[in-house]
Amino acid sequence: MNFNKYYFFLSMFLIINIFISCGSDIASLIEEDAEPITYKFGYEESKYVFEEKKVGRGDTFGDILEKQGIDYPLIYEALEKTKNDVNFRVLQRGKPYTLIFTNDSIPSLKAFVYHPTIEGYSLIQLRDSIFGKTFKKDRTYKDLSASGTIDNSLYLTLQEQSIDPLLTYYLSDIYAWTIDFFRLDKGDKFKVIYTQAYVDDTIPVEITKVKAAYFIHKGVERYAFEYETDSIKGIVEYLDQDAKNLRRAFLQSPIKFGRISSRYNLRRRIPLYGNRIRPHRGTDFAAPIGTPILSTADGTITEVSYTRANGRYVKVKHNNTYTTQYLHMQKANVKVGQSIEQGDVIGWVGMTGNTSGPHVCYRFWKHGREVDPFRQKLPEAKPINESLKKKYLNDIVLIKSQIDSIIIKNKTSI
């Protein structure tokens, strides 16, 4: 009898285990067949309908919602409750937005999503509970390289390679003291290693920095390596292969980018004045009205004034040797007695005074005498100390080998 009971319980145990095993197999099959739940802007996609649109001429947040049957009191309430979290009071024409509707027999608007940039979006929920939130996508960063031989301009050379032409501005900043980017020669060559920021891993957002650059201009090789020269203050500068600072006491130009329309010329003849000699004691940089004008060096503002010939102008004393002046401004951004640093915006390009087009006339004095700044040997920046120099030369070995290994592209190989 005990023997039969033993077999009875053993049989029941085996049967239960078989059912449990089969049940888990069936459950796993069900799980494999079930579609995964996906979300968009935090809402389950199967339960909502998403309509993508673009902001039209004159569209406002209120207009868009009213067309979807949302009453103005609810619109006002939503804007008030979320004013510290999102800003929908001004929508930019052409920017995309998304309307999220409930997937019901009679759909109702659940939320509104505005996409002002590719880097993120702002969302406002209108049903169940009102709230607003701004989301920013995470960035990823990649080090890229570029090279080329200049045929027309650096800007066009980069554009032909589908490289963000804003890299031009980075390079013009780095070499602002050593290369005249208004007078690049056909055949000049360059190489650069830079960091590009992306969202969604593939969509480029912006160039964040240049890590190393190499330029051949007028047959002279010029390296530039990004380096932190003061870790306490967080000062980052560009040094060459011998640890010399590329920065000089004076910038080459008082504007970021443009063209030289007239150079310093003491024997200039103007047909408008009967072809008589009328000396031009400045350098004219043509640029659109409103372009920022930069002080080319540290100094103190000594004059902010207006004359019939010069228009609105600013004069800067840099030290006992050098003084500069900036003419034909639309508006000045400084006051007499104010201390300024190299690169500070002191005004904006205009057409005031005796001028036929928007530009800034840049004048340069040395020991009280007006001279051509491009013919002066200007003082260099203070060199780095010897201990930091040794560390720098060791630290750039790898990045220098990387930029040296880049093969410069010719126009025919692009």
C-alpha cells in the first residue's frame, strides 16, 4: 500500500512539472509574438495619432489650437501654467510642430510639440493634466579631419567638400595674428583636426573646437595646437610646433570676416576728385551694416565722436607706442575712459561720414605717426614658461603625428 502511494505521488509530481514546463513554453511563444510597445514624445504610439506640420505665416500657438477645437480659456490656462517651462508665445515660421491626438472614434488633442531646433523640442499637454516641459537631446562628439588646396577661397574649398564652412571662422580666429585671410593665395594648403557635435549620432549640430591645424601660406608652414596654458583660469590658446604662441599683440583685422576694399596708400588717385592724389591713411574693410567691429588689441578708449568726414568713430590708445582708430561706425559700443581687451566689440559697421558703402576704415599709429599696420613687425604675446614648454612639446607628439599623416587634397581629388 505504501509502495502504491509512492508511485501515485511520483506520477502526480511528473504531471505537474510537464504542465508547468508546457505553460512556460506557451507563455514564451505568446511573448515572442507580442509586438513591442513603442513610445513617441513619451506617448504610446498605438494609442495616439501624430500629425506633423510646419508653422505658417502669422501662425500663433492660440490660432493652431483653436483650429483643433481648443477653446481660448484652456489655451490661456495652459500658457499661464507652463510659462516657466516652455515658451510658445512666438513660433518661428517654417519650424515643425507635432499635434498628438487620442486614437478614439472622436479624436481630441492631447498635446502639442514644438521643434525650434534639431537638438530638442518643447511639449505642452492639454488633457488630463496640464504641464509643459522642454527636452534636449544628448550630444555625441567625433573628431574629424579636413584638408585642401585653396583655389578661390577657404570658404569655397570647404563648401566643395560638404564641410561646414563655419570651420573657416575657426581657422581665421586661430591664425588671426599670423595670416591675412583677406589675401590668401591660390595654391595655399591646409589640414585640420576638429571636433563635430551630433544629435541622434548622425545629425551634425556644430563644430565645437579645432584641436590642431596646419597651413602653408606664401610657402611658410604654420602649425597650431590647442593647449591649456593656465589650468587655474581655464585659459586655452594655440601654440605652434615650437611652443610659440600664435597670438600677437594686435589682430590682423578689426572684423571677423569680410574683404579689404582699399589699402593704406599715400599716393592714391580718385577719378571723382579729378584724379588728384588724395592719400588714404587707413585700411578699409568692407562688410555688411551691423557687422561687429573688434578692438585689435587691449587698450583704453580715448575718443568716441563724430565728424563730417570720419562719421562716427572710436579711438583706442593701446600703450605709449600704438594707437588705433575705427571710422564710419553705425553705432559705438564703448565710452571714453573704458578699458577694453583684444576682440571686444567696440561698435558696428555703418555708412556714416564720407563713404560710398558700408565698411570700417582702420587707422594705425606708431609713435604718433600713421602707418600701414600690415607693414609693421608687431610684438608677440608673452611666451609660456620653460617647464610648461617641455610638457607641451611632449603632449603634442601624438596629435602632430596625426595631422602630419593627413594627405592634403587637391581640387582634382575632391
